[in-house]
Amino acid sequence: MTKHNIFGSLYWKMASTLLVLLVIIGGAYIFITADTVQKYFQEKNQRLNIELAAHVVQEVKPSFQNGQVDEASMDKIMHSMMAINPSIEVYLLDSEGTILNYVAPYKKVKLERVNIAPILSFIDNEGQEFITGDDPRNPGVKKEFSAAPVMESGLLAGYVYVVLASEEYDMAAQELIGNYVMRLGGKTMLITLVATLLAGMLIFWFITRYLNQITAAVRRFKDGHLEERVPVKSSGELKLLAITFNDMAQEILNSIEKIKTTENLRRELVANVSHDLRTPLSVIHGYVETMLMKTDDIKPEQRNQYLETILKSTERLKKLVGDLFELSKLEAKEVQPKKEPFFITELVQDVSQNHKLAAEQKNITIVPVVDNNIPMVHADISLIERVLQNLMDNAIKFSKDGGIVTIETHNFGNDVEVKVTDTGRGIPQEDIPLVFDRYFNLSKSISSEKANDDPVSKSSVGLGLAIVKKILEIHNATIHLTSKLNKGSAFSFRLPVYQNY
Ligand SMILES: Nc1ncnc2c1ncn2[C@@H]1O[C@H](COP(=O)(O)OP(=O)(O)OP(=O)(O)O)[C@@H](O)[C@H]1O
Ligand SMILES: [Mg+2]
């Protein structure tokens, strides 16, 4: 309802403004046409009768005596004029413009003197220019005229001044002009008005209809239909409005999605954390309780065994909390890599050295393949160390006695590849994409009963590869994994060579 009102009124406002404008333009058009047509008639009248006054002078030869025109001349003028055109008026003026006599039957003359200037210009340019002069019967009104000088014995005696359009002529002409112009203007205006109004209303309708659509879409979006979009069809500002709204809607949707994902992650994390914390905590709780209850009955070896189990559980707790903390920070994008140039080969050797003891305990050989021609890479050294540690941990953890773990580097021009290969149990093809998920623990999925007493599973939280993936992600690198079940796995990634410009 409201929606209709807003645009309904906008529509009518636009339409009525157009109507008013058209009426004003139409009025102006009629006025200009009437004025032009009248001027045209006047000029035409003057042109046709340029010579009239000169003819009168030639035919009648009026004689001026003592500032008076003789009656015989006046009669002659009267007769010829009445026969030709009774609507014209003939005045005889002295050289100053004073009216001496006139032929204007039954009419009242109000002026005693007419302005001589237009008469002089008319005679000067031989009537080639349209000039109007005084109408002695209507002071203030200008009329078209013809004029000629009257010479007597070589001297200027006065002028014959012929007003071409008498009042009657004018009235008749004006009525006709008015009639024609009104008819012409009226028709033209009506056609223009109807056509423009129709076109205008159609355009306005299109504009307001599109605005209506946009409003409806915005309204539906506001009411929770977040998939709502405005169809982008017109051009100009409205198209821009539609595109902007659509972009904004998408942006809002993306943000909501992001919030939802983060929220889901958070929930999952809390669930997993509480689950993972509960196991070692209940182990600790159980052993401590037993020891307290049987203080005197426990043999020293048994006590040591209990304490070792408690220690392992606390170690696991410590690792779990530490890894979770690290991963959360990485996922919240709180960690930005502090990139610096360093020799990856040195780091490889350090990490190999650090894992030597753990490897020896399982009779595993670490083979660092050191290539001295590897250039410096540009990355965060401590984060990359963490990646290598996790990969080496896994390689040793998931290898059997006598296995071999190789860590090597290759130069690919702009990149250096680091690869950790083991001869361990491998990963089933279908699980390859899953191992980088948090808490993915293959030991549980491969054999659940084995997993329980598997010392490996006890030290496995399932966050190591998720951390690896995140660290490489913030370095714009990806981890690559190839693996064959019971044959071994190879994890590799590439780092950019330090460009020393
Ligand atoms: N080199 C490997 N050989 C075979 N399986 C592997 C190897 N590396 C990882 N996996 C499998 O992928 C799973 C996920 O590895 P990840 O490092 O994320 O977790 P984890 O080693 O089990 O625990 P954590 O690293 O947090 O102590 C492992 O549980 C294991 O099943
Ligand atoms: Mg691991």
C-alpha cells in the first residue's frame, strides 16, 4: 500500500509537472506565432503599398498655400482613395509633421502632429525597411504607412502620409489572425501535448515501475529473503542503484556466511576440545585417586608406573592446549608471517638433528639430502620450522622400525621445494584430502582396537597437519601429498626464492 502511494504520487507529480510545462510552452508558442504573423501582415501591407503616397502626390499634386491644403486637392484624394481602398487614411502634413488636413471619413483624429522621424527614414531607404509610424487616431499605437514629400517650386512644402491599416482594417485582420493562429496553434499544441504527455507518462511509468521493483526487492531482502536481487536492466543511475544494491546484498550475505562458518568452527572446537581434554583429565584423576586411596598398598614400581602415566597425560594436555592455541591464532588470522631471507638447507639440517634421538629410538634413519646450491628463501623462519617439525614428527611417528625418512630440497628457479618422504604405513587414497582437517586421526579409522593401545595414538591430537596447512596458506603456498598404503608418504611444499634486487 505505502509502496504504491510513494511511487504513485511520484508518478503523478512527474506527470503533472510535465503537463504544466507543456501548457506554458504551448502558450508561449501561440503568443510568438500570433506576434510573428501580425508583423508579417503589417510588413506585407507596407511593401505592397510602398508607392501609394508617391502616387497620391503625382496624381493629385496637392497644393499647400499658407500652411493650408486646398479643398479641391482633398476632394480628389478622397474620391480616388474611397474607390481604391476605403480602409486607408491619408494625412497631409507640413514639413514639421503637423496635420494640415486629412481624408479619414467619419473618423475622429486625436493627434495634431505626428512624429516626423519614421517618415524621414521611410523616404530615405525607399520603404525597403519595415517601419511603423504614429496613428493620429490612436495616440501611442504604431501603424505601417506610406509617405512621400510634396515639393512646391523646388521647395519642400510638406508630406503625404498614408496610414495603411485603419482601425477597422486592423480589427478585421486581428480577428482573422487570432482565428487562424488559434486554430493552427490549438491543433499543433493539442497534438504535441497529447503525444508528449503520452510519451512522458510512458517513460515515467517505466522509471517508477523499475523503482517499484527495486523497492520491492529491498523490502523482501529486509524481510529476510537474503537471496533477493534486483534485475539489472536499465542504464544510468537506476542501473547503478540496482548494481550497488546487489553488491551490498552479496556483501551482507558473505559476511553472514563468514560469521556462520566461524561460529560453527568455534562450536566444533569447543566440542572437540572438551572431549580431548576430558580423556587425559580423567586418566590423571583416576590414577591420583587410586594412589590416594591405596597410599600404603602401592608398591614403589607401581607408583612409578602410575606417575609416568600421569606425566604422559599432562604432556598430552600441554601439547593439546598449545596446538589448539596456535591453530586458533592462525585461523583468526592473528598471525602474520614475518618474512626474512634464510637458508632453508640450514633449517633442514637443524630439524633433522633435533629429531635424531626420536628416530634412533625407533631405529629409523633420517637422511637429509643437502644441496649446497639452494638459494635463500623468503619466508617466516620460525613458522617454516614448525611445518618441518610437524612433518618430521609424523614421518617418524607413522614409520615402523628400520624405516627411512628423507628430507630434501630442490631448486626450481623462482621456488625451492622442500620434501619429507617416509617409508611408513602410508595413507589410503580416499583419506588423503582429509588428513589436513583438524582432529583427523587415521589410527582411529584404520583400526580402532589397535589405536587404543597404540602409543602413537596417545601422542596424536590430530592438529599437526592442520597447522602445517594454515602456516603455508599464510605464505601463499600449498602442501602437496602423495602416499601409498604400506609403502610410505611424501609431503612437499614450495617457498619463493629471495629476490635480492
Ligand atoms: N607421514 C604419515 N604417514 C602416514 N600417515 C600420516 C602421516 N602424516 C599424517 N598421517 C595421518 O594423518 C593424520 C593427521 O596428521 P596430524 O599430524 O594432523 O595429526 P597427528 O600426527 O595424528 O597428531 P598431532 O600432529 O596433532 O600430534 C595422522 O593421524 C595420521 O593418521
Ligand atoms: Mg602430526
